[in-house]
Amino acid sequence: MKKLALVLLGLACTTTVAYAQNYSFNRVMVVNNSDQLLRDVSVRDVRTGRVIDCDDVGPLRVCRQNLGSRRLGDGNFEITLAQGDAAPRTESFTPSVPAYYSTGRALQMIFDISEKGELSFYFKQESAFR
């Protein structure tokens, strides 16, 4: 019986438990660093189906939507936009939060359109000393 207890104890000690952070976000920003108008801009949370519309974002302008604190899930986000006279395009992004960000402060979700029209996605967290 003692051997069985030791074996079970050893198995329990080697079992790993996944650790999930509980990040939240409170703002979505679409930053247009290009010299062309972005038309019909929308960001969709694939997991919840929520859509944030920015309509048009002018050259060198920002569309900022404050949302209140929302839990960041495991799903993807899609952004749909048309740049200049081009046809609308949709790109999908999977959130990846840097490990050094605090779960106690909300993140800002940023979609950045470069001068060349390339789209990037990242999070920003304001300093606690602000």
C-alpha cells in the first residue's frame, strides 16, 4: 500500500497544469500611417462576434474606440478595410501578449497601417506611473 501511495504521489508531482493569464483590453486603435484614405474600416472579435466600426480613417489619422474593460480571449481578430481605391481586404490576427505586461492593467489593441500599406498588429500597455 505504501508503494502505491508513493507511485501516486510521484505521478501527481509530475503532472503539469496549464497557466493562463487573464488579460483585458479597453481600447482598439487603427493607426493610418499611409498617405491614402482607409475606407469602411471594421475590427471583429471572431470569438464573440463583436464588431468595432471606424468608417473612414484619413491619412496620418487614428480611429480610437474606447470600449470599457473586456477580457481578451483565445480567439482571433479580423480587420477589414479598403485602402484608397483598392478593393476591401480582410486580415486575421491572433493575439500574442508579451509576458512582461501586467494582467492588472488593460491593454490597447493597435492595428497599424504602414506607409507602404502593410498591416501590423500589437498591444500597448500604459505605464503604471502615468
